[in-house]
Amino acid sequence: MCLLLISAGCANKADADKSTSDVKATETTEKTVDYTSLSQSERNELTFLFTRSSQDPVSVDLKIINRTNKNISFINSDFILMHTKSDKVRADKDGDSTIDSNSTKTVKNLFEDVELSEFQTVGLFVYKNSDNELAYSETAKLSSRSSNLTNSSLENSYKQANKAAKAANRVTKSTSSETEDSKKNSTDTDTNTTNTNANDSTNTNTDSSNSTDNKTDSNDDSSSVGTVSSDQAMNMVKSHDGNSDKKYAVVVDQNGGTAKTYTDSNGQSVYWIHSSDNDGSSGDDWTVYPNGTVMHAKPNL
């Protein structure tokens, strides 16, 4: 009888040990979580380093340091470089990446063949959406670390660039609307002229001549509305800046010879005005749009 009791006790202990082992295995598996499910304090335990090499400045590697007690997974294609352009640059890498607890992992060529213009102004690396900010993309460095999110200068540059982009989009929409209205008015004029021609052939020549004159006048007006000269652009910036002790100059597009305008990301010709102190100790940049809108930021090229 004693032997039976001892045997039964051993069996129960073995079952208990197996059950505990299964629970631990389950707990270990459950520790792998998506980045978006982490608390803010847990996110603070991660470091993201986005790096371009001087030999391949259009590709971006990502190094992730995980100091939490969880294995963290990412969908590679959900990494995004948010920029001032309306379209977002999404990572090219397929598949998932998992960074084990208290370890480091590098994802090579997360972004590939990114246009260099994307790095000429400050952008923002995020995961899935803007709620998950990872790091600002810096213009003066090939590496961007998550700690730069507290850099007020980068934050202001990013906000200014976004503000300039929104203004440019408004100008583009306004110009498109005016063009459509002009086309509609031209069509209405042609229709009225046709009706008149059907009633009186003598008036046809007169109306046709008037219609041609009207179209010429309309085209002349269209070419002059909403445009400013380089001198006017500088005066507008001076008025906005309100500092008479500064020097102002139009930045010339080196790719266009002596061209004084730049074509921005929305296809508009804009002036890039640079201001500096008389001693040249500091400088500032402005953008002037065809309709006279002035933005305190470099053009979004």
C-alpha cells in the first residue's frame, strides 16, 4: 500500500511539473507582441537608428535596440517616411522582423531607391501611422536616431515644411479650379456664338471676331494674374520679415543656369528667397508662390 501511495505521489508531481512547463512555454510565446501594443514606458526602452551610407544614400537601414522583457515584432512594409509630399514613402522590405528581449537587430535596406529630394528637408519616420513616431529624418546627417524627437529645432523645421506643403496644395487646388472655370466660360461663350451664327450669318463674322478678341483678352489676363516678379517676391519677404537690417537675395537654380525660379513638388514655379544678417552671421529661407503667398521655409522641391 505504501509503495502504491509513493508511486501515485510521484506521478502527480510529474504531471504538475509538466503542467508548469507548459504554462511557462505559453507565457514565453505570448511575450512576442506588435510594437503598437506597447505602453509608452515600454516604447521608451527601444532605440531606432535609421542610417544611409555615403556609398548608397538612397537606401536606409534600420537598427533596433530592444531593452524590454518582451519580444517585439514589426511588419517591415509598415515603416513609413512621412514627408511634405502628399504621397508617403513606404518601406520596400517584405516580411516581418522580430527583436528578442534585450537584444539588437539590424534590418538591411528597409527603404530602397528613395529620391534624394526626400532628405533635403526634415521628414518623420513612423510605424504604421503618425501616432507611432520613431525619429525625424535629418538633412545634415546620414543617421537619424529616435532620441532626436525631443529636438525642438527639428520639430519646428518639420512643422514649417508641412505648413509650406499645405499652402502649396491650396495654391494648386485654387489654380486648378480657376483653370476649370476658365474652360467652362470659354465653352459657354463658344456655344452662344454658335447659336447666334445659326440665326444671322452676317453677325457670324462679327460675333466670331468678338469671340476671338475675347479669347485673346482672356488669355492675356490669365497669363498675368497671380504672378510676381523676383523683385516683388523679395519685397514681399521684407514686408513679412519686418527687419530692415537684413539682406535679401533670390536663390538661383544652379541646374537651370540663371533661372530665378524653382519647380516645387507640386509642379509650381516658386521663388526661393534667402535672407541674412549684414555681417552674414546667420540666414533664413522663404518661399514665394505665384499668387503672392509667402511661407517661412525652403521650397518643397
